[in-house]
Amino acid sequence: MDYLIIFVTTVAGLYFHWWLYVRIKRWMDRDLALSLAGKDEDKRAFMLERLADARVQKIKRRDLPKWLEAAAAGYPAR
């Protein structure tokens, strides 16, 4: 019974740490996209769409900043 308790708590702890790691990565990516957009609400929505596109295209995290900067540069000016 002791081993079962240890196993369950270890698995729960590992899952929680993985979940927290994934959430922090998503928050960082979202903050990057929003920081490139500035205060323009339309551009913020545009950058969040580009971030979703990057996830669909499976852009690697190390390439994401440059990819988002290029997307921000391609935003149509008013």
C-alpha cells in the first residue's frame, strides 16, 4: 500500500510540473506576440492569430521570435 501511495503522489507531482511548464511556455509565447503588437487592438488580434498559425505549422520555439517579428512587420498599416 505504501508503494501505491508513493507512486500516485509521484505521478501526480510529475503531471503537475509538466502542466505548469506547458502553461508557462504558452504564457511566454503569448506575451511575446502581444509585446510585438503594442497597444493597437487590431494588431494584437492579428498577432494572436499568427501565434495560433505558428502552433499549427509547428514552428520551433527557437524560431518563434523571428517568425513573429516577420509577421508583425507584415501587418498591413492603416
